[in-house]
Amino acid sequence: MVVHAKAEVGKNLRLEIRQSELITEDTLEQPIDGVAIELFVNGLLRESAYTDLAGKALMNYNVTSHDSVRLEFSKPSFEDVYTQSIIPSAVGVLQFDTTNKRPGVQGLRISFYDKPQEKNFYQVSLRGKRWYYTIDPNTGMRTDSMFSSEIIDMKSVNRLFFSDNNIVNNRQNFELLNDQIFNGKNFVLDVDVSTFQLSEQTDRSAVKELQLELKNISSDYYDFLTTLSLNRPVYGGPFSISSQVPSNIEGGYGVFATFSTDVAKIKIN
């Protein structure tokens, strides 16, 4: 069994189970239906369910910080599978502001307070809300409507001073951090965004809102994300790095990702 499970604080637990001869992020296929799932929260059986024809299940359990969550999976002709994790607590964004604007670049500053005496891991990503507008040919009035939500590429300016794993430039659209250096302190991250991504495009659309997502993620999910990019193809280069992507699924493969998310927004005029 290949298990992908996601537990985000404040939301219902989601999971997907598949089987594949080749375990990669792009070749998973053949969903497994009818897999019996037992959910244990803090050592007590909380809920039972089965996967549907698409190999998916949505549990009623609302994910809560600090809970110890264990999932057990079984189906005839498959090995029994289990996984467990402690749900990380929420970490709030203290600051999300625009800073200096240089030719072609918009600076942003992000800060948050890392809880002391805890080993924490963070994923920082940026999304943009793109709006499409039309102009009435008779009145000249402009009408706006939301067009899409998209990932915004960012380049951290001071990342080398604070992080031991930064894969934003390795075909990933997020920054990964651990608190080994800034444990129990206020952490500040400066990032640059290309103004081209934000400016008006030929389709009469522009990004009018930036949304920062700060996730406090489990150590297993952190290890999974830091090695995932190394396993992506690098087009046959002679010095390509091959890595074993870690799995926290016992008896099978995959990742049980647990995290909490805080969101901050900036309106762009």
C-alpha cells in the first residue's frame, strides 16, 4: 500500500491509498478501494472507515494540536499498514509587510516567534490572488472579478544564515526551515518577488492580493520534503543526486503529513 495522509489543524483528516510497481510522485496509480481504516486519537479508537473506489477517505475527526494520531490500514491480500504522528501546534505570523522595491523586484518581510524548548520545522509559501478586469466600452467603468489563485515564486535574501535546507531554487515553490539556530526567538525572513508576477498581464489580469502560508510541520513531513526534490529528474546530468525519500508508513510506503497553518494577507493596489 502507498498511503498519502494529510492532517491539518482545524480540518478533517484526508487520506488516499494506492498501489504501484514504481513508487514515484508522478507514477502512482491503481487506487485501492475497501481498505479498512481505524483512527486512534491519544491511544483511543476514535473512528472507522473504508476507502472509496478512488482509494480515498475523509474522516470526521477534526485535527487538533498536540493530539497523538495513529492510523491502521488492512485489506485481504495486502500487508497490514500503520502510521502515527503528533500534531504540531499553531505558530502565528507576526509580520508580513512590503519592504524595499527595486527595479523588477518587490521585497517582503516575514516574521514569527518560534516556541522555546521545542524542535520545530516550518514550510513557508506564497500564493497570489489574480483578478481579471473588463472595461465597459460605453461608460469606461471597470469591473473586477477574481480570476485564479496561483503559487508565487520567491527568493529568500537571508536564508543562508538561518536554514540548513532551502530548496526553493530546486524546482520547489516554498522555503523550508528548522529552528536549530533560532529556537525560542523571533525569526525574520526577507524574500524578493519578481514584480512581473504581480503586474498587469496581457490578458488584463493582475495579482491584487498576496497570501503567506506559514506551516508548522512534523519532522517526518520535513524530512520527506527536503529529500523529495533530490529525487526529481535532473535531465541526465552526470552528477545527479539519487536519494531515498523517507516514509513514515510502516508496512507500506508514503507519508503521513501533519501540520498547522497560519495565513497572512497583503492587498496590492
